[in-house]
Amino acid sequence: MQQNIYLLGAPGAGKGTQAQLLSEKLGIPQLSTGEMLRSARLEGSELGSRVAAIMDAGKLVSDGIVIELVEHRLARADHQDGVILDGFPRTIPQAEALDALFARTGRSALKVIAVDVPADEIRRRLQGRRWCTRCKKTYHITDNPPPPGQSCEGGGTCLLELRSDDKPEAVEKRLQTYADQTAPLLAHYRAKGTFFSVNGMGKIGDIFSAVMACILA
Ligand SMILES: [Zn+2]
């Protein structure tokens, strides 16, 4: 049976980690918008050159083009057992365009799993995140600090910095964008009857078990 899965949640909810684990467990590809845009440029197709022109001009790629990219990708032979969507759709118009694409191409209904994490925990996770400007590894000041005595690949100890995206004012903006544009998808998919919700607090393995229970339901 074809498994089309979308993990929905706020930034920092851990959906990327779960999507990757699911992709490995089920042996089906993960479809991320960023990766699709990058590979379209490299392919040198007509669509790829349009994407390159838009990105090089510093403009945002429209929903229509992202849907075209998704359609191209879903047509591939290795995407017929299913896909795990990562970071798309993010708005109601995108979700509606995707629904229409699924109906037009006869794909099985999208199974949506919401990863539920309270806003205060999202703030704690994102604002505690640090990355090393030399080796580019990501850490968390309390959840995942660099092990004592570990030296940076660039030599010495890691130079940890807060990304501009994870600064308090940027985090508030991201949470607001999520609440305004993405959270309405919860009701959109709940109404379609293939919607599940899991508690995103706790250990990665426990959350993954809950996600798998939704897949097998
Ligand atoms: Zn480092």
C-alpha cells in the first residue's frame, strides 16, 4: 500500500528528526522543499532553470512552482511506494493545491501526523540551540552540550553561537507565522479524516513509537 505521510508541527517540534527516522524505517523517500529546489537547479531542466532564475534574483519561489516540483518528483519510479513530506505544505493554499495534485494523479490520501509541543518548550529548544561556527555542528546548551574534552574538528574547543533565526525576537516571529499560516492546516486535515496527533514531548524513540502506531492504525 502506498504510504504518503506528512508530519506537521511548529519549528523545533522535532518533525524533521521523526521524518528521517520514518524514511529509514519504511524505506520511502523524504521530500523536502529545500532539497527539491537545490536538485532542480542542478538537473538543468527547463523547470530547474526557472527556479535558478527566481532564486538568483533573491525572490521567493511561488507555490505554483513548488507544486510543479512536487509533481515531477512524485512521478518518479522510486516514489510510487510513498513519500514523507517535509516542510510542505505550510499554508492552506499550498495544502489545497497538493490535495488537487493527489486527486489528479490518483495517489493514496495523505496521512497527517501532528507533532504537538507547547510553545514554551519550543522557545526553550530553539533559544538554547547553538552551532559551532567552525565545524558547523549543532548543540543545545542543556539537552545536547558538546561532550567535555571533545575538541572541535577545526582545533581547540567549539566556538558556539546562537543563530540569528534562534534569537528570541526571531523565534517569536517564527511562532507567529506558524500560528497564522500553518496551524490552520490542523483543522483542514482533521476534517479529511486521515489526521493523527502525537505528543512531541519526551524521548525521540518514544515519540517515534507513537508516530509508528499512527502509521499502522
Ligand atoms: Zn566545532
